[in-house]
Amino acid sequence: MNSRLIDKIREIVGKENVLISEEERKCYSFDARAHGSVPDLVIFPKSASQVSEVLKLANEHNFPVIPRGQGSGVTGGAVSISGGVVMVFTKMNRILEIDKENLIAIVEPGVITYEFQEEVKKHGLFYPPDPASHKYSTIGGNVAECAGGPNSLKYGVTRDYVLGLQVVLPTGEIIETGVRTMKGVVGYDLTRLFVGSEGTLCVITKIILKLIPLPESKATLLVFFREVEDAAICVSGIISARIVPAVMEFMDRASVICSEMANPIGIPEETGALLLIEVDGDEASVKAQVEKIIPILKEKKASEFRITYDPKESEALWLARRTLSQATYNLNPVKVAEDVVVPRSKIPILIRKLEVLSEELNIPILSFGHAGDGNFHVSIMIKDEPRDWEKAEKAVREIFKETIQLGGTISGEHGIGTLKSDYIDMELSREALITMAKIKKLFDPNNILNPGKIFPKYMKF
């Protein structure tokens, strides 16, 4: 990128909001898993008008622009594949409004999810979407990826809480979509189109979010099973009893062993699977739900369970799940992390397939995640050497193949980005992908906004 162009961008966003040294730019060439190319420039816009001016310049001079929050994604959605400008939104981080009467909030994209949740909690309100990265990920990034989390079973995912957006289109126009109300059906639902579009159709500059009243009470149950099938049957048994927990997390035997080695909490040695269940609501309904769940646990062969209504004790029960992701690195230094979804009834089949793959390839494969909605995070732990990378690639393809055969999907939360783009046509037809490419071309005729993501080979038809 030539100096004159850099000067123009400095004029738009301010000299203090531009990084030009190679050392600084390198810090924005990767996310939590994927590595890309070093961008030509890193900028920190502070308004929609600045974003608009940069995008107009990008179309005029044909350079790519990559929107980015905190870079906590794991599929390469926020990294450059060929230089260009990485547009970081951490300085657009204001909570603009919390409307307690109408149960909405308006925020800028750089607001940290956890900080927003804590702020609305002060008003007795609740923003449920809680991706694992919620303590450092941004709401703008969550919207771009349609992030989920443990609360998804009862409360849904990010798209269910986005009422409207302010976005800048790839060609620089600023538009408003959606409403401030609970209902609104005027025109096409562009809000839903943009949520989960992974920064390929627009740049998000403002978000209208739905809030709900904060539940007054909750109970946490940590449940152990000798067999994975029993845990899966228990999940279905609880749902069939018309109980919808806020959280129903699962860990397989490999995950349990890994977690217990890193942070011992006294998990029985014979445990083949673990469920972490939370129910919430008013105090009476929480106790009623627990009273209904306990007989189901006994009937479905739970070997042991622990219950608490105390928030501090609840955190202790969560320790096994919250520390697992980091504990996996005790097995091997490299993690290939995937997030697949299968129907709840197919969970045991998927878990057994993972166990077989782990044995056949002689690499650790752990599965854990959101049992209530069938969304599993599969961690393939390998050494950083060619033979192990080949094994991991084979494992990923086999896992995706099995997932689709079971009626599932190859991503429930992480998105496609660059790392899953080679597998997307395992699930979607050529006709569907061409239709998506046509939508991309309509919004972004010069292909400047986050190019090379999701379905790059279908942009050439």
C-alpha cells in the first residue's frame, strides 16, 4: 500500500488510530486458531462515517478490508488472506442505551460481551448469549458469527437477541435495519441476513439487542455416568419430561480424565461421561425442576450427582468444564477444534465414532459441549509435525462425514471462515452455494469486504 493511500486513511480515522509497523501489524495476522497474511495496515475506526469513507476508498483503489473484534474466533474469519486493511472495532465500545421499560439495549460492536452482561444485570436484566469467549469477545464479533454458548438450549443464540443493526455496506452506504420493537415485518429481513454473515456482507457499527428479566434463582447439578449412552439417554429423558434447563453441558471420558488431571475436583474414576445441568427461574420453579430431574437421573443410571443452589458452590462445580479447553494442551501442543451438531438421539453414535477414530489414528480426540442442543466441540490434539497434521485432516473429514450422515451440520457456532471452507460443499449443494455467492456479489461487487471467506471458489462462476 503506497504512502499516499496510507495518508488518506490517516486523515479519515486519525493518525493515532493507524498501525503501520510490521511488529504491530503481525499481531493482527491470526485469530485464536488460524494464521493469515500480515495486513498492510491496521486501523481503529470510531464511527460509521469513518468506516464508510475507508470502504469507499477501498472500492476506488481495490484493496481488501477485514472487520475484526478481539480476534477470538477459531475459523479465520477475522484474518487477512492477502494484505489489505484490518479494521479493528475495539475503540467503538460504548453501551449507548439501556431501555429498562422496553427491554432493549443499543451498543457499539466493540463492547465486550461479559461486560455488557454485567452492566445489564445491575438493572435486573439478562442478555443470555454466552460464548466460551464471552469474557473477552466483542458483541460485534458475536453477531458476525452468530455465536451460541451453553445457554442456547433454553434461550437461543445471538440472532435471537438482535432486533436491528446499523451497518456499512461494502460500497460505503450506511443503512439501518430492523426495529426497536418486539415485532416488525416491513420489507426483507436484512438483519437476519447480516447476522452470521462473517463480515462478508457488511460492517456492523451499531446493534439493537433484546433483553429479558434476570432469573432470580438457579440450581446447578453435576452428574456422573459410567457409560456415554446413559448420559445421552438422560438428556432426552429430561427434555421429554418437559423440563428445559438453561444449560446442559457434556464431557466425554477423555475430557473428564484430562480435566481431572489438570484441576482435580474428585470425579469418580469410573466416569465415562459427565453432565453439567443448570435450571433457572423463580425460586419455587427452580426447586420444582430439580425435584423432577432427580428421579430421572436415578432412572437413567447416573452413578453420582451433586446439587447446589449457592452461586459460589456452582462455580466450583463448573470448574471441570470451564478449565477443560486449556487443560487439553497438556495432551499435545496443537489443537484442531471443530464444532459439529447432531440430533440429540444421535449423540452416542457420534461419541463412539470419535473414540474409534482416536484409536485408529493414535491421537487424542476429546468431545465436550452443549448436549441439550447436540452441539459438540471436538478437540483433536496433535504434535506440530506433518504426520500428525495429516491425521488431523483425515479425522476432521471423517467427523464431518459422520455428522452429516447423522443429520447434523459441520458448524453450530464457529462459522466457516477459511478453515472450514474446503468442507462446506459436504453439507450444502452447489446451487445453494452459488445463490450465496450471488448475494455476496450483489452487496460487494468488487469483492473487497473480507474476501476469500466461506465459499471462495464459488465466487468465480
